[in-house]
Amino acid sequence: MEWFIYILNGLYYASTIFLISLGLNIILGVMGILNLAHGSLYAIGAFTAAWLITSLAGWNSPDVLSFIILLGGAILAGFVGLLLERTLISPLYNRALEYQLLITFGALLLFEDLIKIVWGGEAYYASKPFDILGKVDLSGNIYPIYFLLVIVIAIVVKLLTWLFLARTRVGIMLRAMSLDIEMATALGLQINRLRTWAFVLGAALAGLAGALVAPTTPVLLGFGMEPLILAFVVVVIGGLGSLKGAFIGSLIVGEIRSFGIVIFPEIELAILYLIAAIILVIKPEGLFGRIKS
Amino acid sequence: MNLKRFIFNKRSLIYLVVLIFLLIIPFILSPFNLILFESAITFAIVGLGFNLLLRYTGLLSFGHGAYFAAGAYAVAMVGRYVPSIYSIEFLIPIAIIASLVLSAIFGFICVRHTKIFFAILTLALSMLLFALLFKFYSVTGGSDGLYIPTPSIFGVTFKRRPEFLSGPYYYFLLVIFIICYMVMKVIVSSPFGKALQAIRDNETRAELIGIRVKRYRFYAFIISGTFAGIGGSLWTFVNGHVTPDVSHWFFSGEIVYMTLLGGFFIFEGPIIGAFVFTFLKLYAMGFTEYWMGIIGVTLILLVLLLPTGLAGGVVTIFNKLKTRKVLGGT
Amino acid sequence: MLTVENLNKSFGNLRAIDGVGFSISENEIVSLIGSNGAGKTTLVNLLSGYIRPDSGKIHFLEEDITSASPYMRIKLGIGRSFQLVQLFEESKVLDNVRTPLFSKNGKIKSLFIPSDKYVDIKKNTLEILKVFNLSHKEDILAKELSEGDKKVLDIAMAYALRTKLLLLDEPTSGVATQDKFKVMDTIVYAIRNEKISALIIEHDMDIVAKYSDRVIVMHEGKIMVEGEPDVVMSHKDVREHILGLSENVTEN
């Protein structure tokens, strides 16, 4: 029953990718900005969480604290997102696409070095939450409970985000903005405040994803690069700015990756890109994309 | 043509001064700076191609590293597998074909989109190539990359790289650069170039006047990618080594940066950008380990304060001086 | 040159075009008037091929073009302008007209010859600009033109494709009131000068009266009246349904 484990692994990958691409897609849908620094926000979340956990190690603290402290990654990433949006991105809303992309690219380069300055160039090992939970026997296969926890958290976040967008005032306004910015302006919505909201939310989701991954792997410089590209692939497969697309796209990417590692080791990423390219040839606007003129 | 008129034409005078300057460069610069200058020339060729898409077709590619890599790896592969034809007059056409084929394949997928989706797609596809170059190490050398031997030029061989780079290759590069410059200059002013600009400005109207929008975008994409491939192949000889990094989107981002730094509104902007960026990056790297941050900050300042780039800035200052002079005269 | 027979088009339950038939002769300027929602723009969209009729026939120069693509119709000589101008805003005025000419003459694929080397086409472009009163503006960018000049340029671009019939959707909308007649003078001068025909959607009755040879009045998807301007304007139904309405509109 090994394939069962691969599916679970795929779900685990999908969960973290989903959190990143959900944030990326909210920012993209509401603001029309592709945030190249999104991977850095993920890395900031990971470093914050890893740093907090390792700092806590010397103290005799209750185990549950090392889980709660993971939220610190999301909070700091959200805060950095707030600063980023207010200082660098907000002056560019009416400017051409290339400037918006380049400012986030500049932010990415800057963040990479800021991370190096703040947390140093060395790897962080913060496996405590992972170790505490231990492993579970799933019909003969030993599986880390922490991975299952991440999957559950991703599902909860998905439901909360859906509720937020469908039920709360801010959520409904955000959706209105992503559908028709002119209409939203005409209705007198506070466009600038909503954009800040969207960006902070997206940044916090990326930070949460980074924080959740931190206990499972050494946290190194350049930590956000690969997840960022995977999130791009999700956006491409799922469709620009589509939340449903982010969900289904993450599942596809996660599972392909999980099985790719087993069936085509070494070239699993290339396989992933190829499948994405094939989907695009068949369905140019992505699976759930609306064609925007 | 009237020789006298040609000589006194202001534009030809500028061209002449620049040409003389370029001809004596090897006698002015130190060997180290000359090599930097040579790699800047190769980036200038890439920038010319890149700007055909950005400035003249209105498409922002974030994956031009892929076509650069196609040219570069074409050279590397010939060097590794068919050393018998490892001579520059064969290598350049092979690199052209390789980048042309790759940009045709990727272009086919990308030109159906514009704006952000186009940017993400070009980025993702370049990462596909990156993944392949990275993982098929038995063929491509993986992350170690491949060594680029010094080629022969029209039968003339060179024992040592410095001997090759110090003079002969510089002038070869200069000739190719001038050809590329002139070709691109003609393309953007040709009816075809006008059609691209029409598509950029108003797709609907372009379709209405009988321009096949997607097909023309496709042509532009191929030309642009091929220029990147030529630049990539020429760059390998200077660098002596090629790794998959040139296909990474970071590298593509640097191409975008260069173009904006110089000023993409002006035909010569990307060329200026290529030179400034090459020297800026290297000196920033020598100055501090936080060179990425420096590049990032300059990029942010550029976007916020000087969106028309260096060339645009110079033009603005020049125009201001001119109006002041006119005002002063009255 | 254009004949429309019993044209029908419905959107759901709405009969937007209901049994419309009329014709336009050579060198004739016909105005199309009617209240909002009368079906004028739908009719122009049917004629230029953007939408297909449910039934009926459209003939142009002896050819049945009922199911021809917009592109085919342009090739046959039906040009149109839009309510919102469609220009190449970031390009020079010269290129706005020259590029259509390159396309028309099959030169658009030419890659290695500078545009200026096509002396004939440039000359032709300047002539067109002169006809449309845009001389000496060829070197400025289209986006820098006044609203009125933009409208004129938009029509000049359609004209450049050797149009025989121009469909103009509100050529003076968005133009300042004091400039409206100037813009129309230019457009109509060009139409008369080049001996082409035009179908113009227009709300301003003074313009309709001054420039058209014939007026077609539409009401609820049908043609209510058609004839010479003064005859139509004094028609009882038109005065009641159309002019009453349009007077209100101008007051607003």
C-alpha cells in the first residue's frame, strides 16, 4: 500500500503550495500584481518560526507553545507585507506592469540580503514540533503526524478563507474588486485600504506556509525560491487569480511532485513543468481562468 | 549619397565618435575591464532583442534567459560532442538555430497571452529548461555546467584564452554587435515593426486593419529569442563556462532590469543599460557580500525615481536645458 | 451598393432588429437616428460582421456578405468607426494611417526595409492626412491629439483601407459642442471628395439635417420612416417619438 503514502505526501506538498499560491492569487486577483517577493515572505515566515523555536529550546516551556509560536512566522510576514505594500507597491498602482514586477523583484533581492543580515548565513534546525508529534502507523506504514497536521491546517485555512471572502464585508468587497475594479471604485469602496488588506492577507498566508514547513527541513538562504516557482506553476495551471484554480492546481502540483519523485526521480520538476505546459496548450487560460482582455 | 551632407549630419557624427571610441577600447581598458566590456556587448545584443518584445510589441518576458541559455548550451554541446566543427563560424549559426527552435516552441504557447499571464508563462517555461539543464547532468553537466573551450575564428586558432579575448575576439564581437544593431534598427522601423507597434497600442484595431495579431507576436517572439541566443553564444566565449543559472528566472530578471536601467523607451536604452549593469554588478560584488541588496535597492530607486531609465533621464535633462535656452533667448 | 433585406436579430426575448430592410447608394450619406435602444448600434454591428443575424440577407456590391467575417468585409470595403476611438495611441499620427496602408498593400511582412523607403505609401498617407485636415500633425503621437482630431483620425484609418462604405457610430460623441461642426465638415468633406458612401449614427439633429442625403429613423427595432432630412423631421411620428426624446436628451 505504498501508493497510499505517496498520495498523502502529495497532499502534504499540496497543502504548503496551496497556502503560498492562495496568497499569491489573492494579491494577483485583487491588485493585479504578480508579487515576485512572495517567496521571500515565505522565507521570512520560515526563518521567524525556526528562530523562535530554536530560541525557545533553552527554556523549559510547554510543548504546545512550540506550535503556537509558528504563528509568529505568519504575523511577521504579514507585517513585512504591510510595510512592503505601503512603501513600495502602493505608489505604483497606476503604472505599467513592468514597473510593478520590477519593484517586487527589487524587493526580493533586498529581502534575500536582509534575511542574511538578520538571521545570518547558517541553516536553522527547528524540528521540535515535528519530533513532539512523532509518527503514526497507517496500515503498516509509519507516517509523521506533523504532515497530517499541516494537511488539516491547510484545509482549515481554505475553509476560513472561503468564509472570509463569502461572508465578511471586507471579503465581499475584495471579491468585487477582483471582478471589476472600475465598478468597485464607482461604488465608493476604499480601494487603497482593500489593497492593503489583500496584500497583508496574502503575505501572512505565505508566512504561515513557511512557518509550517520550517520544522520539517533545515531553513537555509534562498528558502523561498522553489516554492515561489511551484506557486507560479499552480497559478498557470489553475488560472490567473482564481481561488478554485489555486486549490485544484495545488493538488495537481503536489501529487505530480510526490509521484514524480518516485517514478521519475531527478526530473520530477521538469515533468511538472511539462504537464503544466500541456495543460496550457489544451486550455490556454488555465483550468479555471477567466480570459481578461 | 552626398558625402559632405553625411559628415555634417549630427547623427552620423555621433555614430562616428562612438565607433572610433569602440575601436580603441582594447587599447584603453585593462584586460580585466576589457573582458567585462565584452560581456556587456553580448548583453547589449540580448537587450536589443528583449526590447523588441517589451518596447515594440508590448510584451514583458520574464524568461529570456531560456533563449540565452539555448545559444550558450548550443556552443557548449558542440564543444563537448562535435569538437571537430568547434569554430566560431559554425557555432554562431548553430546557436541561432537552437535559440530559434526553442523560442518557436515556447513562443507558440506564450503568444496567446499578454500582460501578467505572458510574464508568468515565459518565466515558468524558462524554469522548465532550467530544470532539464540542471537534472540531465550526464548530458549538460548539471549544476557544474560545461566548460567552453576557446574557439577558432576562420581557421585561426588561439593557444590561450587571454590572447583570444584581448583583441581578435573583441573586434569579432564588435562586428556582430554592429550588425545586430543595424538589423534591429531596421526591423523596428520596417512595416513589420510598425505592425508590432500597432498591436502593442491597440490589438482590436490592429486586427481590424488586417494584421494577424498572434502570428505577428509569434514572429516578434522568435526574433527576440534569437537575438538572446546570439548574445548567449557570444557570451560563453567570454565567460569560458556555462551553468544552468542562465536559464533561471533570476537571470531573466537581470535582463529586464538592464533594459529598464538603460531606458526601454529609447532604442539605445538597453545597450546603455547592459554596460552600466555589467560594471555595476561586478563592482557591487567586489565591494560587499550584500551585492544583491545593492542591486535590489538601485532597482527600487530606479522604478520610483527614474522610470524612463538613464537614457530617458538624460533626454529629459537635455530637453529642459533646451527649453531654458529658448526661454533665455526671448 | 448596400442592400439589406428583412434582417432579424433577437437577444433572448428582445427583438433588437425586427424585419429591417433598406439600401444605400453610391456617394450617399445616410443618417441613422432613433432613441436609445432602438437597435442602431446592433444594426451597425450586423453590417460590420460583429454579430450574425438570425435571418435576412445583406448584400454589398452584388455579393452576399450575410455570413462574411468582419475581416472579409473590411477587405471588400466596409470600414467602421467606434463610439470610443480605436487608435494606435502611442504611435505617430503618420503611422496610424500608414500601417493600415502597408497592410492593404501587402507590405506588412516586410522586415528589412525601413518604412520611409516606401515613398509612394508615405505620399499616399500624407494625402489622406491632408484630406482629413490633419496635415502638419503627422509627427505627433495620436494620444496627444484633441478629441475632435482623434475622431477624425479614427475615420481616416478606416478610410485608408480603401473603404467604399463607412459605418460611423456617433462620430461626434465626446467632441466639444463648439467643435462638432468642424469635425463633421472635415469628415463629410473627405467622404464627398473621395466619392464614398456613409451610414452615420447620430443624435444631434442639427448635424443630421445639415449633412445627410437621407435619414432612416429606427424605433423598437423597426424602421419607422425614411426619406430626405426635412421630410423625415416634419413627420408626425418622428416628432413625437424621436425628436421629443432627443430634445430631452440634449436638455439633460
